[in-house]
Amino acid sequence: MSANEAWMLAGMVAVTFGIRYLLFGLADRIRLARWLSDSLKFIPPAVLTAITLPAVLLPNGDWHLSLANPYLVAALFSLAAGITTRNLLATIAIGLAAFFAHRFLF
């Protein structure tokens, strides 16, 4: 590793640590409006949807909305398992089982 790379790495560490320390260090002193703190609860599902939906519906860059799409089949089984069981491990296991069963059997 050259000296320039080491300085760049040290700078990235300092910036990343500084940003995170500032946010976590001041978290107990800042009070958010009730409507804002309530709306922040929707961020994780929105981000997860934004990440997974293109992978499920556009597996090769083109729309693939049929039961021949193993990603879509696994997502539907996972959705059903999540709603019925409310168990994260069972949801993941059922989704993986549906995906691999579809890939190997069809």
C-alpha cells in the first residue's frame, strides 16, 4: 500500500467515524417532532422494497411477470409465509426452499 492510499484510507475512516459519532453522540439531545419520528418507522420497509422489488421483477433487466420467474415465486411464498407465521427464520427458509425447488424442478 502506498502512502497516498494510506492517507486516503485514513481520511475515509476519519470522515466516516466523524459523521457517525456526531449523529450518535447527539442523538439523546435532539428531540424530533412526533410526526417525523412516526414517519421514520416506514424507512426500513421502504428501503427493503426498493432493493428487492427490482431484483424480483426485473431479474435480467427485463420485466418477467410470470410463474416461470423463480424469484417471483419465492417472493410470493415468502410473503405468504411471513404473513402467516410471523417468524423471520421460517419466512427465509420457506422462501429459499421455494426458490430452489422451482429452479431444480422446473
